[in-house]
Amino acid sequence: MPVPQHGPGRKHDRPIVLEPWQRVVVEQHPGDVLRGLFHSDGARVRNWATRVGDEVRRHDYPRWQFSNRSADIRDLCCWALDLAGVAWRHSQEWTISVSRRADVARLDALVGLKA
């Protein structure tokens, strides 16, 4: 079963498009897709902020980040996150972040420890 990431050239220089049957698999098993994406190009990190509202203090919290130069692969990740009910945002040009406590917990359950 060929997956769209396998092929000649750099992934971010060519289209990454799922076949219709592959889209059905992603719709039925978004957690499995997210596990593969985050295990390959993701990280669970401790983030921190020094301003919380109007108050200046240190605030630590866990966060998942997914980074890939391919817009198609980032779009696939965002779509799978939407299907799994996980809120996300673009934190940088090539990076998707999951930071809300409940969404981090949901992604923890789906992705598990990174191998």
C-alpha cells in the first residue's frame, strides 16, 4: 500500500494527496494517523509563559507541536486533529500546536509516548 509521502523528491516540493480510499481510512482512524504524524515530526514539550492575563508570573504547561515544511502534510495533520476533536493552532509558519489542557490530554491518549 503506497502512502503519499513516498516518492521522488522532497515532500514539501511536491503534492501530497490522499486517494479516496485513504481518506476513508483517515476518517475512520484519525488517532492512528495522528500517532504516525506526531511520532515522526512531532514533539510533546513543556511550554512556559511569563504573562498570564495582566499578571506577570511564570506558567508552565505541556504542549504538543507538529512541524513539517509540506503544507499538504500540515493540512492532513490539522484535518485529522479536527476529526479527533482536538483544538489546534498555527504557532509558527510550519508548526501546529496543541496547548489547551483537555486537548493535550486527548492527544496524549491518541498518540502515546513517542518512540
